[in-house]
Amino acid sequence: MALIADSKAPENLRLSDAYLTIETYALALPHGDDDFRLEVDRALSHIYGSGEITLVLGRTFGNKLQPGSMLQMVYLLSGLPD
């Protein structure tokens, strides 16, 4: 997405909707601080589940780039319930 956003010819680039693997992301947190980890997980789940992640991506990469349907599904399926 960053390459498309910074490209002089973005029409020549395309972000594929085909995912070969789904890689997990992680934040480094202090070991043993389960309460803090749960709060971080809940906050991220809210950002993903509410669609706020689209605003974050827009601010980061420009409003022309939006997450594909597969990535949106990953956001919904991997979130924690409130």
C-alpha cells in the first residue's frame, strides 16, 4: 500500500485480493502483565471491529487505499468480544 501511495504511476500497481497466508502481528508487551495485554487486545479488537481501522489506514496510506474484503473478514473474525 505504501508503494502505491508513493508511486508516480499508481495506476500501474495493484494490491492483490488473493492472500496466500494470513500472518499474525504482535506488539511487544511486558511478560506477565495479563491485564494490560487484555486491554490492548480489546482496544485493537474495537478498532478492527468498528471499522475504525479504515480511518487509520486512510491517514497512513491515503484515502485511495482501502482494505480488501478478505482483510476486512480477518479483522472481524480475529477480534475479541467486548
